Amino acid sequence: MTRLEESGHPTDRFTAASRTVRAHADSGVCPTCPADGPCPQQTWAVRQLADHPGGRLLLHQLGIPSDESVSIQEGPLR
């Protein structure tokens, strides 16, 4: 799923975003990564995850900074 084919379901967007950030973890790439410059899919994914407590936790666990400066509460994901 690309950001242009974005689903209306929040769960679908969260799943796609989490797959994208996992693909980029440890300097990885995804199928939509350009040869040079930042990946627009990764930018979209980080923004999607930054809007959710579970997404912020995932970003924190992967060491991916987000634009959000919201504290992350430890505990199980719901």
C-alpha cells in the first residue's frame, strides 16, 4: 500500500506504516525508496505512527525520531 492508495481504515494505515518503518530500520530500504534523498513513504509512515501511542512506542523502540515530542508511556500495547 502506498500513501496514494491509502485506506480509510486506521488499522490498515497503522499496519502499512509499521511495515514501512520496520523496513527502514537499521538503514534498510523499502520498494518506494528513491535513489537519492529521503523516502516519502518513510516520512508518511512516521507521521502516521506519531499520531498513536502504540506507534510512538514502536518509533521509540526502533530509534526513529518523530516530529512529536510526546512522552511514551511504558506498558502493553492495546
